[in-house]
Amino acid sequence: MSGSLGDMGNLLAQAQKMQRAMEAAKEALENERVEGTTGGGAVRIQLTGSGAICSVAISPEAYGAGREGLEELVQLALKDAQTKADRLRDLRMKDVTGGLSLPGL
């Protein structure tokens, strides 16, 4: 019976260790940056690794695309940045979970 309690304690300790590692990975993502670009760099959007917008840069040449064209360039740059942030987050979480797919991460 005491073996079961020891196993349970070990499992709990491992879960706590993984939780601390996940929190550290999430915090690190806040400090990492990804950049999405479009139009040959005409629009650049920088996000944190967790997806918060840090900056938006639009070159003077991008204004020549007109309002609708500029809106599309911004949308495409944002999508590019979000894709990169998602990949970075998945990579960091995979490092923590050892490749386990855990819901909500």
C-alpha cells in the first residue's frame, strides 16, 4: 500500500515540475518576438511569442496600394506573424511536455 502512496507522490511532484516548466515557457514567450511581413517588407508586424502586438511598421511605398490594398497587406502581415507565434509557442510547449498533446496549451 505504501508503494502506491509513493508512486502518487512521485506523480504529483512530476506534475508540479511540468507546471513550473510550462509557466516558465509562457513567461519566456512574452519576451520572444516574431515578425510577420508582406509586400516585400512593405508592412511589418511584430508580436510577442504569445501573440500580443508589439509594433506595426508600414513603409511609404505601401500607401501606393490604396486603402483596400493596404488593409490587405496589414492583414497578411498579421496572419504571417500569428503563424510564426503559433509555431514558436508549439515548439516551446513541446519542449516542456516532451511532445505530449495536452488540451488547452
